[in-house]
Amino acid sequence: MTFPSPVLTLVVPTFNEKLNLDELVRRVAAALEGIAWEMVIVDDNSPDGTAEFAKEISRTDPRVRCIRRVNRRGLAGACIDGMLSSAAPFVGVMDADMQHDESILPQMLAQLRDHEADLVVGSRHQDGGSNGEGFSAKREALSLLAIRMARWALQTDVSDITSGFFMLRREIVDEVAPELLPSGFKILADIIGSSQRTLRVVEIGYVFRGRVAGESKLDVKVALDFIGLIANKVTRGVVPVRFILFGLVGAVGVVVHLAVLRAALGVPGVGFATAQSIATIVAMTSNFFINNAFTYRDAQLHGWAAVKGLLLFFAVCGLGALANIGVASWIFDFSRRWWLAGLAGVVMGSVWNYALSSLFVWRRQD
């Protein structure tokens, strides 16, 4: 069986979605009957065999192809790789879990082909749209908060800027690709925030359905990545997302340090110097493991590598403390403003710790 060159490339990022692929392809094929399309399944080396199964499907349906990514994780990066692999004039992104309504795909494509829009968003917040069974009350509240944050930060009127269901002209992808962040979860917000042109956006309402199979990928890392993305776009890319996450973990470390210090001082016979030393070690250890799990999840250390990484992290933070004290002392001698000196020392220590941690502790990902 032969098919014409595709007009539309649908990019489907996956991780452990094997059980959904057959039904997804069947539904998309039915929805796009009469339209030349292809589906690019971009799989982050799923342990359930998603990539292998996608390739089995492609043997009988050449409209389906698979990109298997190894030693890389992240929805945004998967979407970017898939979109850049397309030669079609239009590209779309949708999830593999059937929560996105494939029946509106022809309507979305028509808006682009008729030159009515540059970007079409499947929206839960337009007429005919809702979160349906796909969202719990808690998740819906968090989603609305994220949307408000993103709309404020990016100065956009798009009502569902965190949507993972959208379609756009491929030429726009080519333009913004160098500015997109491969880490993160909300690729649509990144595209809108990175575009140098004013995009004509049309939103089409749909009902967000309950997941058919598999598990949701939403977790704390997704929330942190989103905060990092917004901060990165507000600062026009000056502050890297990973540095923002590193700083957030550092703030948690301060809380841990103070809590342990207070607890240690309550132990009879423990002096301040001993309590401070204990608190410092506990806080640095806490920071290492949180960073390892979230900030540097794509280069996560395990086993003996984690032990070596922890010792290196101690060394880096020790040098960072010296840099902090040195800069703060110099600023104070020069300006006599304690708050300015303290702030400068914290910034210097943070930048030092981040740079050396990325270079020596989690060096595989940079």
C-alpha cells in the first residue's frame, strides 16, 4: 500500500504507552480519512516496549514511524525532535492516551490550510470545551493557576496555553526551534513565548477525556519545569531553566538547614558549632538528592556514581561557600552595606555551585 506525501505530521510523544498505540492509530486514521497524514511516535526508550510496538505498526502502516530516544527524557524535547523530522507543511502534537479528541483534527487543519491561523489550539476553555473526566478537581485548580501564570508572563490571550493538543505551520517550528527548551512539559507555551512574530491563534473547544490506559506523567518535576519555563521566558532567556530549578532546591535547603539547626540546638550538650556543622551536612545532602531526582533527572546518578557525586557536591558547595564569603566581604568593605554584600555573596555562591555542579557532578547532560 502506498500513500501520498503527507500534508500533516502528527507528533505523539510517548513513555510507556504501548497499550494505547493500536487504538490511537485507528482513531486518527478514521478522523483524517481522505487527508494525507503521518504519525511520528517519539518514544523516550519506554521499558514497556512502546518503540518496538510502534515499529511493528509501521511495517503494516507506513504512515506511522517511530523515533526512539535513548539517554534523553522530556516531553518538550520529544515534541521538538518529532516536529523537526517533518517535511509536511503542517505539524500537530497530541498525546497517546486518547484524552485529546481526534475528531477535531480536520477542523484544526482546515484553519491552517485556509490561512485563517498560524497556530490552532485544542482548548478546554472555549465553547464546547471542558476538562470532562480527564481532570480531578485538584488537577483542574492547578491547571487554571498555571494558565493564569503563563498568560500573564507571556502576555497572551490564549485561553488554554498549557494545552498539549495543537497544530501549526511547520515553518514556524523551524523559526523558533533554536529558542525552544528541550526540558519541560508545556511546549505550546514555549512556542508562543519564543516566536518573534505575532501568531494568529485560533482555539477550538474539545472535551478532555479520561485516560484509556497507562499512567499520567504529571509529577513534581513537571511543576518545577513549568515554573522554570515561565521564569526563563520572563527574563528573555537570560536565566537558564536548570539554574532556576537549582535555586529553588537551594531555597528548600535553607529551610532544611534552619530546621535541623534548631533541632540540634535542642539536644543537651550540643554547641552551636556542632549544630551548624550537622545542619550544613544534612542540608547539602538533601540538596544533592533533590537535584539528582529533579533538576538533573536526565543525568541522574545511581549507585556508586551517586556516592561519588555526593562527595563532589560537598566539595563544590565548600568552594562555593568560600566564594560567597570572599565576594560578600569585598562588597561590604567597599560599600558598607551589609544587605548588598550578603545578597552578592549568595548570588556568587549560587552561580558557582550551579556551574561546578553541572560541570563536574552531573557533567553527562551538559
